[in-house]
Amino acid sequence: MTIYRTIFSLLVAASLTACGSQSELPSNATEHAIQGAYDASLSDDGTLGLVSSVSHGLALWDLNKNGLKYQWSHQQVEDNLVLSTEISFDNSTAVSADKENFALWDINSGENIGFWKIKDSSIRDIAVSNQGRHVLYGKSNGVVVHIDMQTGRRIEFLGHQEKINAVDMSPNGYYALTGSNDYAAFLWDTRTAQVIHRFNHPSRVTQVTLDPKGRYAFTADSQKQARIWDLQTGQMISNLQYSSRQQIFSAARFNAEGNLLLTGSPTRKIALWDAKTGQQLQTWHVTPRKESRPQSAVVYDVAFKADGQTIISESSSGLAETWQIEKKK
């Protein structure tokens, strides 16, 4: 999950106005961070939540049982500074990162796999493949690094010209999607660093997401374009339809069938979209922190539950909330 969301949350607190209509209430809400969260990630199946907070450090939650699974210490210091997290698609491994270090964690045993220090520039976003075999991270100097954790092979992708805002990786670790302030997102092969597709935008790219089955990609900029692409042809499938002049996305995820896209924003909003048409189907608003003025929350991550009718969110308010998708009549 990208550090860009954390920075934007500070800005939105100063400019956010009251939401227009009240969204339906969540069907369930569980507190994961008493004083709010720095970042949070959900597993693709919505059964695990990894939350970084000032009060609990780095905590992995079993969302089916609503119970704490592990509590990890990213650094041997009092303050927790983890601003980017992700859970692998197969739920085997988690990755956490501050600006200068990242760590891998074994979800089955709860053990730390290792810590690594980054040189030259700070980490902006990070991703991990199945079994923790590959790690991908983007840096503020515009470089994206891919590491095979088993062989130690390291590739630097130099296609971007400015700082990286978001990265994503296929479950097998072979393909990367990266977005930057240089108005471009690239799909590239991590074995060769060769570009497969370039997706151009009129402003800085702030969010990227891959369909785990390799069918689609989602890229969004800081202004008006939020697009879904066919990864086989590189052609645009749809542009999300919204009336506001500007829309920032802090989270995005495709459903298993690939026909729906779920997004979160720094202004509490969760939205469900038809991937083929770009039409908005349903919206919800996460619960803000009680003491926040104005009342706001950044949606850090969203996921579909196995039943296909329930979604789950983690936000800066420190809450995991579940929501119901309206059944088609």
C-alpha cells in the first residue's frame, strides 16, 4: 500500500468538507487501532488484515475470528514508522516497510524472515509475491527495484523519470505495474525489465492495481482519468465515470471474476464499479475517527469476501468494517 495515501491524508484533513448524503451503516465494525492507523492491507480473500499503528505497532488480524493473530516489531525502537504494507496473494507472507527498511514475515509461523535496509532513496510503496519469493518496491528517486529473495537477483527498472507513487506485482512475481509523478504507468517484465505496455495520463499517476489473474490493470491519476486496461492488448476497456473534477484513489481491487472494481479514497468513500462500462454501482463511507475535525478517514484497503456479496475495508480510523453489496433485482 502506498505512502502517497498517508501524505494525502494530512492534506485532505485541511480541505475536506462535509459529505453530501449519509451512506448506509456497516454490517460490522471491529477496532484494530485505538488511536488510528498509519497504513493497513487486506488479503485478497478478505480474511486477513495487516495494520500499522502508533498504539499496536504492526498487527496481523484474523478477520474471520475478529482476533489478533500476530503482533510484530518492525524496528527495535519505540516508535512504529511503518507506512507501507502488503499481504501476498496466497496469504503466506506479509511485507512491511518504513522509508529506509523493509521486512518479510511468515504468516503461517508468525516468524520474521528477514530485514533489509535500502540505500540512496526512500521507499514509496512495496509489494510481495506468493511465498515471499519476490519483493518489489518503488523509490522517491524514480527507481523501482525487484528482488528475487531466493536467489538474491536484483533488477532496477529505470523507465520512470520522477518519484514512484504506487507499485503492484503479479502473484508469481513475474510482472510489475508501476505509477509515477511522470504521468505514466508501466507494465513490465521483472525478469528482463522490458516494458510490455505504457499507460499515459495527463497528470501524476497515484494508484495502480493488477488483476491477480493477469487480465486487467487499473491506473488512476490525480485529476480526472481512472482507467481499466486489457493487459493482452494494452487497450483501454473503460474510464471510471464520476462527476467531480478531481478524484484520488487510495485503494483498488478487482473481484475474482474481473467484472467489478472496488475502490477507496482519502475522503472516506468506497465505490463499486462495473469494470466493463466504468459506471459506479454503489457507494459507502467508512466511519471517521470521533475526535477528527473535520471528521475524515482515508480508506487504506478494500477487499471482496468469498460470498461475493460482502466487502471489507480498513481505514485510518483504525476500524475494519464490512459492507453489503446490493443484489441485482
